[in-house]
Amino acid sequence: MAKCFSLAATRNSCFRYSFSSAGLRSTTTDLGDGTVMHVWVPKTHIRTKPTLVLIHGIGANAMWQWNDFISPLISRFNVYVPDLLFFGESYTTRPERSEQFQAQCVIRVMETHGLTVMNVIGISYGGFVGYSMAAQFKDRVEKLVICCSGVCLEDKDMEEGMFQVKSVDEAVSVLLPQTPDKMRELLKISFYKPAKGVPTCFLNDFIDVMCTEYRQEKAELIQALHKERKQLNLPKITQPTLILWGEHDKIFPLELGHRLKRHIGDNAELVIIKGAGHALNVEKPKELLKHFKSFLIDTLPPAKQEKYSNGISSDEKLKAMRFYELSHPKKVQVTFTIKIRRRIHAAGVGWREEREAEADDGRASVERGAEVGGGRVTNRGAIDGYGGDGVRACVGCEEELVGAAGYIGLEPWRAAAGAGSKRLGIRPQSSIRAYIPNRMITAHSGVTSRISYLGAPSSSLFSHDSLRLLSFVASSQTSHRRRSSRLIVRADSDFYSVLGVSRNASKSEIKSAYRKLARSYHPDVNKDPGAEQKFKDISNAYEVLSDDEKRSLYDKYGEAGLKGAGMGMGDYSNPFDLFESLFEGMGGMGGMGGMGMGGRSSRSRAVDGQDEYYSLVLNFKEAVFGVEKEIEITRLESCGTCNGSGAKPGTTPSKCTTCGGQGQVVSSARTPLGVFQQVMTCSSCGGTGEISTPCNTCSGDGRVRRTKRISLKVPAGVDSGSRLRVRSEGNAGRRGGSPGDLFVVIDVIPDPVLKRDDTNILYTCKVSYIDAILGTTIKVPTVDGMVDLKIPAGTQPNTTLVMAKKGVPVLNKSNMRGDQLVRVQVEIPKRLSSEEKKLIQELADLSKSKTANSRR
């Protein structure tokens, strides 16, 4: 009976999506000599963040073992997650099976991505590889974390009964299970409290998907760990090392952790995790994260604990951990993670949560409190610079402000409303001195409720000549439920300025301006980095100004007025749909991804496939003269069973009950300014509005991952960092979308003799002082082979001779070549024989005599 559903394959697809959503992209690098490594790398490498390499153990691929850690770690690190050889999409045709070779390959693939220094975390088998990286490449690995990895095991340990298995072959049969019974045995020794009653069908499914490919090679990896292993032969590393071990580890007993600690010495710290077995990453992920961050981030040498002008140390700054950006007088964006302290007001007016986070030139804080009686949750926020101080009252408590560079916030406000009663409301307070010189923005003082405030046109905060409302966007539930939250403070854009029209522009003028700008900034036409964001801003502006009702509210109250009135900003979630609807049937938009031509609804719009990246290593001559290579890539291709629809053949789709067939759902969040609404793609149907029985082959995605060999012609003159684009060879699109492109990133191995400088080649030769005086002809290496070079008589030291057209061909102009520049070094002997000294002295005397005669 054919298998209709694969849980393991589905989970694998979910993990891949999770990695991509967290900010990683999939890359495959050909290291040469038949070795290919797959690595998840950051979509954007931020230089101010440290680099962290996560190395997995024996079992499933890297995604399965590190999925729970990516999102928490990626905010602090540039996270790189390689698949070791014979796992995932990594493999080699070479016979090496040692952890030393694995470590060398990891370092090599990191070098192709420009990494020279990194922190490493290795779990189980990954700990062997991480330790070898630290031992072989001491200047590359800064800190090392080893989790339940028997690096210090010896071949005699198995004979002495340290392990639950009696032989290496038995270990292979358990660690690489081929039957449900062996799989249950593996679960039993991996977990302190293993799951009971796992269905056999699920175990068989996992074995089929994760444990069959490269089984012989993986078995050889395990055998290589045990072969002739002696602790005396294990190098001693010097990097700071954290050793984490499960108290009840049955695969690598705790004794091996103590042995490793003694072997490394004072540079190592052993932490025993209570109530855990070998699979720490599954049983105790939160505790592992705590130790990872404490060891890799929170420990700084005393010399780095400098104090800032407000008395906050750099260590406290790291623990607050934030990022903020103030980029424009009318655009303020702050993103930070905040530590919460809850206090009871002395005046008895409720509780208060204080949150603080540092920025490079200021401290951001926000307070959230609940008034007694009304129970309303209100917000107050502040962005403060260093220097100076001041005090501002807030409902029975005082807050010290460090400086007055900027203050943004909402504070609770009371107003008398008749005898013996009071009405509650909120009052904005805003001062942006650093960005709007000499202007203090204050709120209308006669407002008694939130609704009447939003409707008060006399409020200077909403007037056209003032800064628009800066509002907090965050989930109150998330803020209360978690110990940290991320907050974004933003100022509204001027939609008229975005479109470049006046405030009294007509609809036709607005539409014309939008069409012109949209054509210029569409990402398929304009490849500038900021074009996509500009296109979104243009679409947002047109969406509001083309609608009479929205435009009227915007003219009165700004963008916050739209939100406060419940007008929902969800239409902005996909500016490309707006673009399609405006240009539908107009023609003249060829080459823009096929958008705007078919009158398709937003929920059925085709989704283009993502680009795929491949790193190709070339030697020096291949880069100079070009070469034709055959590369093997792994990409998503349209499923042949369902023809890309994702639906099981022969089934009929039904309307999605989650979104009612609309393909979108509306989420709401209540804030002090009103109910914020956001329209999002329905997660149940993926935006199609229909639910269908998923295809057995692709699990409903419409695409399957396959390997393809591609012949690639590399032009002459490429260099490290050059990118070759192979159109339509990336991942397949969904619902008929165009496939992405394949980008081949070139990495050139430097030549030990010839150095490249753009299209010129540099070479240094040495000649004797006799040859420099008399002249000679020498053999010089070039990319064309050995060539004779004439050294003219009287050549001076450090003279540069030009060998025309012996350099690198100009890219895409192979008939044009650079030159080879030869620098001549004249060697002066340090020791001379008596006969040489006599002859040189005679030459010196002759030279002096000649000089004297010339002066007469």
C-alpha cells in the first residue's frame, strides 16, 4: 500500500520554512575535490554582530537539531548552520571520514563566505568537529561550546564497559536505526524520559526519510571516532570552552565530561544539566539557550567594562540588548528588547512595569500601568539622550529623564467631570528637540477622552505643521506574557510628499503621479536596494489618497486618524496587488514579472520562486581564462504528481472555513489609540481561499526538492565575489509563478606566486647586483607560462618592468587584457670572498678616478 503522508518530510519542510523566515538562506558550496557543503547563512551579515557556527550531531540534518535555537540566537549573532558531510545536502567523494576533515571543510566553507573569526557550538558528533576546529584553527575559533560530546573517549572504554553497547558495530546499528525496534532503543538511551507509545508508522517514516541516505558513509564516521583513539593524542585547546552535559547521558556518560574538563584545564567550565539525557537540545532547549548566551555574550573581560556617561556599564548594555534607528526628522524607529521590573506605586494608584534598554547615544524606556477604578491599560514611553537631567510627573510617580534630546509618549490624564466624579483619558506628550530645532509639540489640553482627542482638530499634535503622532505598535498580551518584548516607535509619512503632489491635487493627478513612480521603482525594474521599500511607500500613499473617505480622515488627523477610526491598514500588506489592479489590461509592462496583466485576484496571484545561491571555487588560472564547469544544485521544482497545484489528483477543492474563501484574515490589537487592524494572508489556505487534499508527493506545497546538474560557462576575468546569474534555474514558483534565478558566487584560490590587482598581475623577481649592472634575461612565470624578460643594464632596485598584455582579460571583453608588472629586487651579497672584495675595490677605485677626472 502506497504511503499517503510523510510526517518527517512535512516537518522537514516546516523547518526549512522556519529557517528562511528567521532570516537565513540556503547555500551550497563546491569546495573542489568532489566535496560539496550545504550551509544556512544569514540573508544579511551584520558586521557589528559576532559570528556563531552551529554544528549538529549524528541523526537528522542540521535543521532538525537546531530549529528551536535559530530565532533566539539570530538577534544576537550572525548564525551559520552547516550540514556536515553526508547529512542533508553535503557530501564528498573523498575517502576521509575523520572529524579533522569535517572541521577543515567547515572552515573552508566559512572562508568562502568571508568569515575569519567565529564562535562554535557543537552537539554530540558536532562537538568532535567543533573541538577539532578549535585545535587546528586556533586563530579562527574564539569560544567553543561542547554539548554531550565524548571528545575524550578512548578505544579501551568500550572494552571496559563504559557504554551500553559492546562493539562499534552495535553502536552503528543503534545510532543509525533501520527498524522501529532499534529506533525505540535509540530514543530510550537518548532521552532521560523518552516518549512512550510512539506509533510504528511514524518511526518507519522517520527512518525512511532521515536514516537511509549515506548510511554506509555515516557508519564510517562513527567507526572513525573509535579507531585507535587515545587521550594522549588529543591536542589541548586554549580557547575558553563551555562543556554542557546531561546528568543522565547514556550515550556519552558524564565521566567523559569530567575527563574533558580535566584535559582542557582552567580554560574550560563544566555545567551539568539536571534531569536531562543526551538529547539536551530537545529536552532542555531553554536551559541550553541560557548557558549559550551567558557564556558567549554576557561574559566580557574587565578591561571592556567601561562606564558610560549615565553610569551604565557595557555589560548591562549587552543584557538590555537593543537596536534603534533615528534616521529622519519625521521618521523615528526604535527596536529593542527590554528587561521588565514590576513595581507597586507608593501612591496606591496601581502597578507599573519599567522597561529599559540602551542605545548608542541614549536610553529608551517605556512604562505600562493600569489605573485604579477604570482598569484601563495606558502606555507611556520615552527616548532620552545622555547628559543633563529632568523630572516629569506621571500619575503619582516620578520618572527621571536623562537629558531632553527627545521625549515621546502617552500618559494617563484626569479631568474633573462634575461633582465628585472624574473622567479618564490620555494625553500625548512629545518633544523632539534634537530633530526639530526649537520646537516643542504639546497636546491639546482640553481633551477628556481618547475618542474626543482623536476627533479634536485643534490638537497641535495632529495639525499639518507639526510632527505627526508617534504611536506605539505592540501587543499588550505579548508584553505581559513574556519577559521581553520588541517595540517599534514610528512617525507617519507625508503621503503627498511621497507622491510628489500638492495637498489640493486632483484624483487624476494623484493617479498619474503614482503610475509614474510605480513604473520607476518597481523592484523588477529598479534593482537599487531601497527601491522595494520606496515602492511600498508609494503604494501606501496612493491607497489612501485615491480613496475619498480615507483621504478626508488623513487630511484631518494623519495616518493615526485612519487607524483610530478602525480603517485598517491591512491593504498595505501587499503593494504589488495594488500595482496589478491599477495597471491591469494597460499593456506596456513587459519584463516586470508578468504582473498586472491577467486581472487575477490577490489571493490567487502567482508567487515567484526564490533565488538560489551556489558558491563555486576556482583556481587562479580558471578565473583568469574562464572555464566550463558542471555543477550540481539542489532546488525546489514543480511537483510532477499534482502539476504544481499542491492538491491530490482527482480531488475537488472546497472553500476555506478560516477565511470564508477570501484568502485573507483580519487581526486586531487594542491599544490606547484604538483598535489596530491588519489584514494578513490566511495561514490555513495560504491565501488561495480554498482547501484541498494535499498531494502525497509534495505534502501540498506544489514543489519538491530535487538535484540537477547544470553546465556553467564561467567567463574569463572573474574574481572572488563575482556573481554569475543563470536565469530561471532557481526555485520554482507557486501557483504558476516564475522560477527564481541561480546566482553563482565565485571564490578564487589565490596563486602563491602571482598576485592579482584588478586586471593587472603583480610579480616580484630577484636579480644579482652584477646582472642589474650589466643587464640580463631571466625566465618569469606568467599565466601563459614561462616567458623571457630582459633586465636592462643599469636597472635600479625596485624598478617596475611592464610585460604588456600578460595580465587578466577584461571581464566580458576577452580581447582586452591587463599587464603583468614585474618589480625587480636587486640582491646585495652580505659576504664576499677576498678575491671578490679585491675586484670590487679595484672597480671602486676606477669609479673614483673616473669621477675625479670628470670634475676637472
